[in-house]
Amino acid sequence: MKIRLLLALAGLVIGFALPATALEGNLAGDVKALDEFGAFGKKYDEAYNQSDAAALAALFTEDAVLVTPEGLFSGR
């Protein structure tokens, strides 16, 4: 009985530890992606507030898809 409990606890510890260690390796990439997304948001806000449609369109690629509560928008 004690061995089963010990094995169950060991399994739980390993089960919770593996996902946590898997995340540690990608933190640098996540921080970079968050910084890039923040910079995109600032550019988007500036262009939107200045009513600059050309600057807004330049932020997107030809095959872009924008999802909003109003619907889907594709392309530039």
C-alpha cells in the first residue's frame, strides 16, 4: 500500500515538473514575441489615431486576416 502511494506521488511530481521545465527554455522567444507584438500595437494605434489608412495597410501582409467582433477582414 505504501509503495503504491509513493509511486503515485512520484508520478504526480514528475507530471507537474515536466511542463514547468519545458516552458523555461522558450522564455527568451516569448519575451521577444511580446515585445514585437507591443511594438506592432503602438504602430497600429498611432496610425489609427492619425486616420492614416496607408500606414495601417502597411502593417499587414497581402494574405492577412484580421478577426474582430464585427467580422473577418482579409488582405490589405
